[in-house]
Amino acid sequence: MRTDFETITLERIDDHILIVMYDRPEVANAKNTQMGIDQKEIFESLYVDTEGLRCVVLTGRGEKAFCAGGDLKERDGMTDADWKRQHAIFEQAVMAMRSCPIPVIGAINGAAYGGGCETALTCDFAYASETARFALTEITLGIIPGAMGTQNLPNAVGERRAKEIIFTGRPFSAQEAFEWGLVNKVCAPDRLMEETLETARRIAANAPLAVQRAKRATTVATQVDRTTGYQFELEAYNRLVGTEDRMEGVRAFNEKRKPNWQGK
């Protein structure tokens, strides 16, 4: 994977963890067309080859904003055709992120409005700074969420709360986001990345193929009936039985040592 992106900064740490940082702090990390293109390429690349990575942490540059959503200054004056072309890129960027085979943890460092809130929802789970704020403001602009917001939010907070959030466009706090189920944890601002990375390291220390299969099975669980979901789980389980990592895990347990995962 290349690392010289215009709007997103990448940092690989501990060999197996990738920090993906939206890097347009001068506009509250708002998503312009190029950011959509960059996000799409990064996550499509991970779908093809994880390059030994086992966890992604997604965050934004600065202390004020995670992502303010679509860049409305860029969109001002767009023709309908231009708007649709841009949104097609955003759609593909969302699907690429959703299809990422390894866990994606959001470190929501500030305001997550509109598409920024939808991005937080697309993460497998998220931690938030105490100063973070959330909103799906599309209704106030004459549109609706278009980056899976109407699909992911009800799964996180329930249908009735999701309708309130979407219909009003009203901002809410990190603590409310935690209480409603949108984020898993609220952290002091200076502890957010440290606590997120602590969890990322815990994930990265586990068998990578097992984590990937568990992610797929858990994601499918919210989309199908339980019997079908269980069949998917069993298929994923049985694919792991013959792996070298499964045998290494049993050996390491009996030898009272940490396993040496190979992702095979």
C-alpha cells in the first residue's frame, strides 16, 4: 500500500496496527472528493492484501473535529451530475471501509457531523473523546444520510432513537452517544488514542485469521435470521480448524507460552 495520500495520513505502529488519520484540520477534516478517493483506495488495498496488519484505528487530525462530513464549500455550485458523481465515490469509499477484513476502531477525537458521524458508525466500534459531538444533520440541508446512516444507526442505538436523531438533526454529546450505544467508551481527550491503541494491541495479539472470521460472522448476524447466521458461523469456524494458527494456539496453551501467530 502506498502512503503518500493527499488528504489522509497513514502511520504503521507495532508492525500490525495502522492509524488512518483524516488530515484536513483547516476545514474540520471535512470530506472533499479527494478524501473520498483516498479512503476508497486505502480500504480497497486492505481488502486485497492486509500486509500483515491486524487492526486499523481511524481518527482525525486535531482536537476539534473527527470529520465534519461532506465539504459543503466544494459542493456549493455543483451541478446535479457533479454531486452524483462525487457521491458515487463516497458510496464506494463507505463500502470499501465496511468490507475491510480486519477490525476498524474509531477514535472519535472531536465533532463527527453528517458523513463524519456515518463514518464513526461504519467502524466496527468506536471510542470517543469527552469533547466529541455527534449529529446527522442531512435533514437540515434538504437531504438524508447517504453513507449508510439510516442503516447503521438503528443497529447501534435502536430504531426509535435513530429516528429522533435523523429527523431532528440535533447534535448530541459523547456521553449520550455512549449511553445510546453509538460508541463503546468515552475517554479524556489526552487519553483517547492511548486507550484506543491499547484495545487495538489486544486485538492484534490474537490469531489474525480467527479475528477476521469472527468479524465477518458477527457482521452477518445483524443482516440475516439466526439460523442462517449460525450456518455462516459454522462455516467460518470449520475453515479455522485446519490452520497452522489453530494448532499453534493449542500448543502454546499447553506449553504455557504466548502463541506465535503466522496468519496461516
